[in-house]
Amino acid sequence: MKHYKNLSELHRDNGFPPPEHPLISIYQCNQTCSIGDRAFTSDFYMIGFKKLKSGVIKYGRTRYDHDCGSMMFVKPRQVIEMTGLEMEENGFLIFVHEDFLAGHILHSEIKEYHYFDYETNEALHLSPKEEQAIWALYDALSTEYQNNQDEFSRELMLTNIGAMLKYAQRFYKRQFINRTSLSGKTVSKFNEALGAYFSKGLLQTKGLPSVNLMAGQLNLSARYLSDLLKQETGKTAIELIHIFLISEAKNLLIGADQSVAEIAYHLGFENMSYFSRLFKQEVGLSPMQFKKQRLN
């Protein structure tokens, strides 16, 4: 299964123009716009606006219901597949690398929007007025994206994306009176348990979460949990734990006035060298190199 770590490769494989920014891209597409013809995963949040006449979209291992909807939302490292798509009118695609959110309030806020999760398999249906609101935000985002970027560009782009997501939250609440549950929801429960472990401060008191611990909270064996997660996301349980920790580490390195050692302790690492090795293994830079690069 193809996994995209950078936007340039995703654009190149799908015949899109090269991205204007290494961590965010937007693409306004015509009635034949699609992303490949086979399952893939990525390190990006994806927001799509398109009214489909035909075709199949699968999110995880579950068919995504787009019969009367026009927006969809995908978060990093989730299996997505689009085949035989034909649209009624033009749409757009927005890709945001998770690193683009580090140190910004949207890094935390975006995790609260459950429409990125497997439990939500219905596309968002928009009224004509709601469509106008979304297109207005897209146009504002596009203006900033296409301009010569300066020190204000990132904040302005994230402000428009944040507003778009808040509108989507409002529109989904209006739409979802009865929500259909999905079979492929293990990863959502797993991430929720990880988030609770972090928010309760258990990383400092109990240390790093183990696969056995997380499996016990979900009433599964460790091996079965990893098998389910591997099927749904292409990642094992320990890989997802590492991804969660590194994501939080990136946010703290950019947004918190703490030393690398303090951040490592905050995340439950008793061994500073282990934290540094894991971070460099996942990111390609040491924690200090990452912090200096982003701040500069």
C-alpha cells in the first residue's frame, strides 16, 4: 500500500501541479478529479468538496456514504481508496501535513472534530447557502496560498482552515440526528484511549503506554488489537503509539517554552536518549534540530 510522506510525491503521482508549500496544498479540480485508483495512506489531513454522481470511496475498510453529500474529511494514516469517481461539478481538495499544525491551537482543536473518525461514514451535505460559506473560505485560503508567502501566511491559512472546520462541525450537528455505527472503529477507540491517557497526566505518573495496557482498556488481546489496527490503518499498535507521542512532542517543541529533557519527561520518557532516538527515527531530525528548524 502506498504511503505519502510529502505533498510533492502525492501531487506528482496524481498529475497535480507542484505544491506551493511543502506542508500544505490546495487543488481546485474539475469533474474528473480523483486521487489514484488504489488504496493509500498519508501524513496529511484531507478536506474534499465534491458532488459525486458515481464511484466508490472507502475510508478504512468501510464504504464512505457520499450519496447525498458533498464534503469529506480524512485524517493522517487512515486507509483511503477512491475508484471510478465522476462528479456533478467542480470541487476542491485541501491537504494539510500534520507538521503544519504544530505549535498552533488547531493542532489540538482538529482532534475534537469527530467527523475525521471512522464513526462518521456519511459525507457532509451542504445547502446552497452553506456551500457559499465554504467556497468563500476556500477562496480566501487560495488567495493566501497563491500569494508570495510571508510571516503572516501560515496564520492566515490556518485561520481559514479552522473556520471551515468549525462550519463543518455546525453543519454535521444539523445533519446527524441518527448516526450509523461502523465496523471499522477500533483505531478510533484506540486513539481516544491514548488521548485520555495523555490528558489525565498518566504519562508522567505511569510512564509510556504499552500495547498490553491499551489492549486491556479495549478488552482485547495485544496481538488481536495489533492485527485489527494493522488491517484498518496499515500500522501496528506500537507504531501508532509512537506516532501519537511524536505528534505531541512536535507540538510541545514548537509551542512550549520547555527544554527537550522536560518535554521528554512530560511525555513519559525516563530515558532521554531513547526519546531522542525515537524522535529522529520517526522525523529524521533530532528534537533540538527540529525545534531550531521550525523556529527559524
